[in-house]
Amino acid sequence: MKTLDVMFQLNRIKGKGSVKPQKFEQKYQEKNIDAELSKWQEQNSEKISFLIKKAKDGYNGLLVPEIDHKTATFGYRILRELPDYDVEFLNNLVNLSMFDKLVNNKFLICPEHKTSFLLSIRISCPKCSSINVEKLNLLEHRACGFISERKHFGGQAELKCPSCKKLIKNQEKELRLPASWYLCNDCKDKFDEAKVNLHCNEFDHDFTVNQADSIILYNYLLSNDTEKSTLDQEKIREEIAKILTKHNYTVSENHTIKGKSGIDQIVDIVGTGADQSIFVFINSLIENNSEIDSKLIQILDTMPKIAILIGFSSVSEMTKSIASKYNLSIISSQNIDEITTEVQKIVSAKSKKPDGDKPT
């Protein structure tokens, strides 16, 4: 309920008025998912930047599954090189629009044992289900018109017509296949079509194609806008830390603070001084402005004396209005040099102001 109070407070500030009860629950659930993803992004910002750089430099932006058909297993080489990452990490980056997810292949798998796709195809007798089945072919010798089963023409190496005794030198030209059927060597039944099953090689049992499940393997393609839209987290954090240290602030990163709602809020950078603290929130994706509301909620929940938002390419007048009511500065520049210059100006100006002054 305390989280809802913060949400309603934000809605009142934005002038939205009341929210329809039947729509609020769905919107809150979607917002909660976005908030969780945003929180995950903040906690893993450095890992995200490192993986994106690795994917771009080492894999040309394309991560393709490596398939071992002998063991029917698959994996991604980049994940073996970076053991702290997994497929779920990649899927989160897809949800953040940093990677596109494309179908690489699709395999049928055993409906009971889904650890691999190590399957083979078996034909069996539709009468007794025996796999001791062989295919029989009728051959016609074009030259004399004699028709009989293949076995009567001799072995595989050399064929001879049993009627005219002529040696078959070119099977494709001299022989015709007028018919074929199957024979079950156990029950001796003959049939035109055999029963086709899939066989689970790992656990030695059969199942039908209709019973089979499937698994989809994906390529992960670095989004076209990701490289240009991902802030260099390590560089920008380093520069901001230098500025805060220069102004006698003690710096901590990914700092957890319990808000008024009772929820733990993670702040990218906190500078703690003798009389006041500075909270810095960094948007890791320049084009992703959807999380600005979650940042505002964090600020409302923690109520820092000084807060700086970095990395939002476009800021609405409504957001600027909210910022003017709270000690919040927003830096929209995408250039690291410009960002550090603005941070330097803000920290210098606010450090000189007496406690309680409003920002310009």
C-alpha cells in the first residue's frame, strides 16, 4: 500500500486526477514489471555495458547458438567466456530493446524428457509394432519387360535380369521402379505405408510426431540503436565520482536506501557531505525515457536534498514542472563531456547554497 501511495502522489503532481479503479490494477502491474526491469538494469549497468561491448567487438553484434548434434545440446560461446551471464540475462536485454531476438532453428523434443533433442526416426509395422521392417521394391527390366522383386536381380554390386540374363550396367536407364511396399519380418504382414515414430535416444522409447514438443533456438542481434544509445557507465561514473570527491563528498555507487514507502531504492551514485547528500540517477539507455517515472518515484520516495537525473534525451514540460518543485536537476545531453560539465556546475552551485534553497 505504501507503494500505491507514492504512485497516487505522482499522479496528483502530474495533474492526472483520479484513476479508474478497473484500469489502475492493470496499469500498476505493468508499471511494477517495468520498475523491476528498470531496477535490474540499474543493478547490472556495468555488466550490461561490458556484454554489449563484448558482443560488438568479438561477435560483430550477433550471438548464434552453437549446436552439438551428437549430444543434442546447445549453448552460446559468449556465455561460456562470461560465466557470470546466462540466457535470462540476454532475454532481459531483449526486453530492454538492446538486442533483437530472431529464430535460429526449431527442433522436436521428447514430451517426457526435455533435456535434449537427441531423437531418431523409426518405422514400424502398423499391425504388430515391430521395427523389424524392410522395404521391398518391384523392378522392371525395360529391355525385356520382366518384373520381379529386387532380390531376384542379384546383389548390390552386380544386377542381372533373371529372365533374359542380361547384365544391368546402368540401373537408372535400364530399370524402372513400378511399385514398392513394406514387409514385417516378424508377423510377415505386407503393407504400403509403415508407421512412423520418433525415438527418444536418451531414454529409449517411442512417441508420435503429434505427441512431440518443440524447442526454439534463438539468435541475439545487437539492436541498431544500442551502441549509440548506451551511455558509457564506467566512464560517466568515474567522472562524476571525481567531481563529488573534489567537493568533499564521500562517494558510493549502487547505494541502497530505504524509502518512506519501506521499499529499498537503489541510487546509482550517492555523494555524502557534511551538511547534505547528492543523489545521481543515470539512465543507461538514451532513447529509453519510459523509466523517467520510476526515477521520479524513487526521488519522491527518498526525498534527497539534491538529485540529478542524467541521460534522458527528451524531457516533457510536465516533468520539468515536477523537477522545479523538488531539488531535482535534469541533464539531457548525450555527450559525456557535456554531462560532466553540467554536473560540475550543478554541484558547485548547490554546494554553495544554504540548506533549503530551491534550485534555479
